[in-house]
Amino acid sequence: MSAPTPVPTPTPAPAPRTVLLTGAAGGLGTLMRGLLPAYGYELRLLDMVPVEDEPGALTADLSDRDALREAVRGVDAVIHLAGISLEASFDKILRANIEGTYNLYEAARAEGVRRVVFASSNHAVGFTPRPRGDDPLIPVEAPHRPDTFYGLSKCFGEDLSQFYWDKFGLETVSVRIGSCFPEPTSVRMLSLWMSPADCARLFHAALTADGVGHSIVYGSSANTRLWWDLTSARALGYEPRDDSEQYAEKLIAEQGELDPANPDHAHLGGAFVTDPPRWPH
Ligand code: NAI
Ligand code: 15L
């Protein structure tokens, strides 16, 4: 009989300094490129398209395993944002988000990278009914209820992260991001919004907290209309400072209150729950 697989145990480590940021040309990547260096990080940038004004950025697709090995070599951690960020055909999601995330993790494991911050999404639990009235906040233990193939790929990413922790001791904080944009643009976003500054705070906490193993956290600001429980994010040391409430009056005047009879308003995932699948594959 072979010896049992040792269970990895969290150990404190020096704070990461060099961080690979994938998806650096995207909306969130661009915001984080601006904000994270102030925390002392040296960012290595990667995207499948050239990153504007960043001649040193790596241009590589997540399907290019050799390029990913080189990209992660010598970094202390990875913030993995690259991928399709909305619903798409299953085949496209499979290549970019499922195979692509596997390729990234495999490169990180092979090169001894210690930690990944994985951009999961509220759409991993998008069919969860939103709380109303005195309902409790949605806990991080809520079961996966993906609302799209896109959301399903985020469930895969979270499970892959758990597997790479249990099997190989590679740590991940999976951040189920709500809506991270400069401002909330819908009434639903008043509950899920994460300001860019709070996102940088949360990513910094996820990069530096001790003993995260694989942790799942919700990512949003300290919104008055919050739908989910930030306890596991706060346990990393995250202290959100922003609140979407300053945008509430204007957005509600323009769009009205959420209508519980409308399925797009009744679930965490908003309009993704009624977004038709992209057939054919
Ligand atoms: P985005 O679509 O603006 O950026 C994604 C970036 O990934 C793009 O620059 C794109 O070129 C790159 N990319 C796509 N496929 C790639 C591939 N195969 N190889 C290499 N690069 C590839 O999305 P955004 O808003 O910046 O989101 C970043 C991440 O955060 C995504 O994983 C998204 O699913 C996640 N997220 C974002 C939220 C938000 O509110 N912005 C909410 C929840 C999750
Ligand atoms: C996401 O996962 C998307 O990447 C982002 O573009 C927004 O649609 C966000 O969720 C949201 O639900 O608002």
C-alpha cells in the first residue's frame, strides 16, 4: 500500500513582490495596472492582445503552454484575470476559460509559484435568489448555481483551485467578483459593485494573507444594499472603504426599483439568468 498523500498545511511566507497579471489589457486589468504598483508590486503583464503603452508586456494566448511557463517563471504570485468575461459559446468558453485556466495553473505548479488570485464571478452562483427584506446575506458556502456557460467555467476554476491546493499545495484565493467598474451602472450593481480601489485592496489582501489554502471570497465594496456576506474576504484583512449608495438616487430615478416578478431582478446573476445560450457551438 502506498503512503497517504501528505495534506498541505498553510505556512506563513514572505509577502509577494513580483506578480503576473493576466488579462492586463482588459477593463479590470487596466484598472489594476494603475492601482497595484502603489502597494509595492512589480507587475509582469500578459494578454492575448498587446497592452497599450506597455511595451514590456507579454502577448500570449492562454492556449500557449510554453509561453505561460515563461510568463510565470520567477514570479511570486499570479492574478489571473484573462479569459472570456461574458457569455459565449461553450467551445469558446472551453478553450479560453477552462483549458486556459488549467494551462495557467499547470504552468504555475511546474514553476513553483506559491499563490494565485483567481477572478471568479458572481455568475458561478448566479441562479441564487437575491435576498429580500430581512433575508440573510448569501453565504460564501452557497452551492454553485452557474447561470451561463461562462459561470460554469468559473465553477470549474474554483474547483481546479481547490484541487491544486489539495493535491499540490498551490494556494488560491478565488474572488467571486460582483461588478467592478469605475461606477455602478444599474440598480442591481448597487448591491454587487466593487470600486476599483476596493478591488485593489482585496487583491492585496488576497496576495498577502497567511494560510489561505483555497479560500473563496465575495468581491464587492461595503455597499448599503449588499446581497452577500463579506466575512471570508474580511478574514483576509480586506477592509472595503467604498459604498455604492451615493449612486442610488440617480440610478433608481432612471431605472426604477428591482421588480421581484422579473427573473432578471430576482437572482444574483441578473440578466445572465435569462441570457440565451449561444447555439450552435
Ligand atoms: P475583459 O473582457 O475586459 O478582459 C479580459 C482580458 O482577457 C482581455 O484583455 C482579453 O484580451 C484577455 N483574454 C481573453 N481570452 C484570452 C486568452 N485566451 N488568452 C489571453 N488573454 C485572453 O474582462 P474584465 O472585466 O477585465 O474581467 C477580468 C476578469 O475578471 C475576467 O476573468 C472576468 O470573468 C472576471 N470578472 C470581472 C468582473 C467585472 O465586473 N469586471 C466581474 C466578475 C468577474
Ligand atoms: C461578470 O462576471 C462580468 O465579467 C462583468 O462584465 C459583469 O457583467 C459582471 O459579471 C456583473 O455581473 O455585473
